[in-house]
Amino acid sequence: MTVVTVKLTHDLHMKTSSDLDIVIGAYGKNSVDSKIISRMRSKIRRREKQNAAAKD
């Protein structure tokens, strides 16, 4: 089950990331709102990397 869960989590992350790209594009890459969304996504990625490093 772990392998399945990890794959599903990865797939969800990739889909969500693509959806965020669409939203960022809709607002315009250089808009204030897009920059906020980009920062939120970066925080999530950093947190995931920290959690993965802690598990190793």
C-alpha cells in the first residue's frame, strides 16, 4: 500500500502544480496574486523536501 500511496500523492502533486500554473497564467505571471500563489507553492515544495530529508 505504501508504494500505491506514494504514487497517488505524487500524481496529485503533479496535477495540482499544473492547475496552479493555469491559475498563475490567468492572473498574469507578473501580477501580485500570481506571485503570492507561486510563493505558496514554493513553501509546500520546501516543506515536502524537508519531510523527505527527515525520513532518510
